[in-house]
Amino acid sequence: MNSHDHIHPHTHPHTHPHTQAHGASRRDFLRLTAMGLAGALLTGCAQVPGSATVEDEAALLPVTVDPTATVEPTVTVESTVSSVLPGFDAFRDQINLIVEGDALRVESSGLPAHGMMTGIVSWQQQVPTPQNYSGTNAWTIPLKPALSDSPISAKTALYRGAIALAVNGIPIFNALNNRGDDAYLAGELDEWGGHCGRADDYHYHMAPLHLQEIAGAGNPIAYALDGFPIYGTSEADGSPAIGLDEFNGHIHEAGSYHYHASETYPYINGGMRGVVQVVNDQIEPQPRLTPFRPAGEPLRGAVITGFEATGDSTYSLEYTLNGQKYYVNYGFTDTTYTFEFVDADGSRSTESYPRS
């Protein structure tokens, strides 16, 4: 994407719809926790027929339309799931697990319980909002993964959508953004290895090693979308991970394949060693998202210095630009997203968008 040195903070080259924000009781869907605050952050995010695949945020790529996508009621999984795919149990207050045949469906709000955004120095003016990863729009992890005769390298493919799912229900994208640049080295990621896409969807681009302490020693911190587990930088028994292939994985002495995280590229699984279906450079199936506002533009020179939850469904992001502080305060009800932009001189402007 071309640079936009002339763009004023929170100014977009689009006409923005404005609607009157009004209060409404939030529907209690999965009772998830985000930013440590109890709340139903999956609520009010009903899937819209005709929604589009959301790829990474740097360029407007063609999108895949799924006019038949719907959201259906879900049921609680039996406790045996934890023994099938270890790691998820420690985050059961943030996710819901459902076994469907040979697949595990993982539901979440798309908002992690840890901090977000702080430390980003290359920002597209997107912010974290709850996502509808539920029902038929949940994440799918194969329970019986199989090695592929034609593995796919993330160096040359899979630039759209997620390639893995962390055990806290947050998707993990290719370490390379859709320009082919290392997102971490480009300064696009926060202190937790994530940022937000064009649908204001939070996701990681590197291994969430900070989840290991919560997931438990020896447990995976993520699962690739081919179904193979992703461990931290060491084996389950604590020994160093050695003999990794180009996909950051290997066949362990027990005879099973798994990936490892690393502190250098590829950081996470370096592609798909297992069997997957790829459509338009994206692994399928995976959730569909619909952006509710125009995509943000790069704000050159901005550094995000703070982000906090100010209520059950309100947030405040602080950033500096040319030595001055700016704020983006935003929140949502069942029906509306409302943004307040605070300039360095204290002047304020607001934008509102309907929430489908």
C-alpha cells in the first residue's frame, strides 16, 4: 500500500454513515471474558448472509462471498474434549468447545483476556472489537490430522486468513503480511504479537508464547488449521525442540507430527504440513467476517502507547504522533458502534456505525 503522509489522524477517504447511539441490553450468548471483564462479547454479532472473507489489512484483496452462511444454536461439549486436544481447558472461561464428527469447533468472542495494541508503531487505525466466532461461523480444528503429500509453505502462500488458532480462541495469521513483509519486523504487532485487521478483528501473526504459563507446561499453545498441535519452544517434556523442518515442525519420537513456536521467523507453523483445503490462497473452512466501517489508512509516525477497557463494552486507545497524544474512545451496544476521536488540542469528533 502506498504511504499516506498527508492523512490526518482518524481521517479516512470515505463517507462515514452516522447513526444515533442508544442503549440496549446485551444478549447473553456465551458469557465470555475479555480484558478481564466479565461480559457477553459474542453478543449482537449475528452473521450476515453474503458476508465476506476478511484477509489481512494492508491491501484490499478480492473477497470470498458466502451467501449461505448462517449462525445456528450451539451445545456444550462433553468434558472428554480436553483429553483429545490439550491446552484449551485453561481458557474455558473465554471459549466454547463443540465436537462435530472428526472436527472440534471452537467458539470465542475474538477478544483475548490479555492486553492489546500497546507497542504498535505501524498502525492502520483499526481497533479490537468482538467477533462472531460461533455456530457455523466458529473455528474448525480437525481431530484426525494427516500429513500431506504436497505441503504448503507460508513463505509463498496462505497470505489470506488464519493458518492456526491459539488455545484462547484467537486466530493466528501468516507471519508475513499480505505484502510479503514480516509483520513483526515491520512494527505492526503489539507486545503480545497481535494487531487488528480490516474488520477490526484482533489476531496474532506470531506465536503467543505468553499463553504457555496459563495453558500449562507441556501443553500446546495453538493448533494449526490442519489439526496438528503447536508447542512452545521446547518439547512437552521440557527438552529443547531440535531437528525442525521448514514448517517449524517434526515427527516426535512418539511418532506423531507437531509444530513448534520460535522466537525468530517463522515464529509459528511455517505453513501446512498436514492436509488442508485452500481456496483463493486461504484455508477453508474458516469464519467469515463483515467490516462494519471503512478500512483504516496507515498513520505514519503514530505509536500506540496505551489501551484499556473502560467498561464492559467500552475501550480507550492512546497513541502519540509528532510528540503529541491522541485518543480513540469507542464502545458498542447491541445495535451500534460509537467512536470518539480526541485530538491533541482536546477537540473531539464522533462516528457511529450500525452493528449487524
